[in-house]
Amino acid sequence: MVEQTIGVTPGSDSYSSPPGSAVPALAAENISKQFGHVTALSGVSLSVAPGEVLALMGDNGAGKSTLVKILSGVQAPDGGTIRVDGAEVVIGSPVAARTLGIETVYQDLALADDLSAPENLFLGREHKRRGLLGRAGVLDNKRMEHDATEQMRLLGARIPDYNSPVGVFSGGQRQSVAIARASIWASRVIIMDEPTAALGLVQTAQVADLIRRTRDSGIAVIVISHSVPFVFDVADRIVVMRLGRSAATLPVVGTTHEDIVAAITGATVPGKKES
């Protein structure tokens, strides 16, 4: 299948750098992954610039989850190249991804329900006060609460009580905590897997605002979503995957719902050219 780039002039590089960006924050080129006799990914390429929201769309089984696992260090690709700020890297584990400045917000959020918002933001990376002889001592709860409050303020997140366990929060509030946790640690890229799944209209709008604020801070954002209206609301570009391949790269401006459906299903869009 030939990737179609609708409404975009093909660039000189094979992973199609986003307009206005000399060096993408994260670029994947010709990524492949095989599970036995099943080809999950075949020659998938994409890139995302600092301060850009890139949406990843496609039917179930298109390969989105596998690609996200590779970019977040959960799985290793069988072939292809990954670059961070132009430098080729090997993301061998989730810890390696975090070291490179890549944070992932999974659909299940991976929050500790019995802990507060500040405790979740710093879980596994707690601030500690210096003890005797310069050694790390007890937890610096005051500093963690201050930093968590500041991060929530910058993102415009609405948290009812910083001392309450997140298990009592609404879906949108829990998503806010998960996004804030990623934002406070990510230096380059945040990957969000279905961030509005099972959320209502008001909560979805709150998450969209969080994503825009994260983008405005200079962080690159990759959003995996099935919701076309949500993608149109937050994304700058869309990569559509189909049958394990990059089927289309679409700018949000000038793209229609029909264009996306056609790319997902493999149909021909009248008046659109393949390249």
C-alpha cells in the first residue's frame, strides 16, 4: 500500500517532518514488528515536532497499540529507526523512554487510587529532604505538594482536594492527574492512549484544554483516539494507520470527516491525490 499524503506536499525525508520543524522531537522510520506469522507493523513512519499535537487514528488491529508500545519502550521493534531530537536511539525499556523525555499516559491511567494527586505525580520519583552527611532523608511532602499544585495550575487542571485519594475523583479529574504527572516529567514527548475514553462532554473538553496547554509549553504530544471530533479539536496533523501500515498523513486544516473514514477503510476520496 502506498501512503497517501492528502493536502500536504511530500517532504524530502522519508518520515515526513512536520511543517516548520527542522528537527522532530520524535521520529520513527520504517518501523516493523512481527508476532509469529502475524505482521503487526510494516514500514510505519511518523514524526512529531515540539509544540505539535499529532493524532494517531485507525481501526482496531491497525497497529496503533503496538506502535505506542515500541515508542514507549514496552516492546522492541524488529526493524526501523527511532530518533529523538534527530539522534538515533534505542528505547529498550519504559525507563529508557522516560530518560529520553518520553512519557506515556495509558488508557487505564495507572494511578494508585489510595494515594493523593501529589503522591501520584511523584510516585517512584519522590522528593526527599537531605539527611545527615548529605544523604537523602525523609520525604519532602511540602515540596511535592507545592510542585504538584503549580503543575496543575499551569495546566488549568481542576482538582477538588489535593489531600484526597484519587480513587474518589471523577474520570476527568483522574485524567487530569495522569496528564499532569506526564507533563511534569516529560521533556520532549507525551503519548496519550485514548485520553477521553468513557468521559462525558464537559470532561472531554477539560482534557482537550489540558492537551493544548501541554502543547503550548513546547512538549510534543501524540494522541491515539477513535473520536474524529476530538481529534479535529486538538490535533495539528493526523496519521491514519491501516493494516499495520501508515495509510495517510493529513493536516487537520482542510481535512474532512470523509477523508479520515476513507483513509481508515482504504476507500478513494474524490479530488484527493495519493503520493
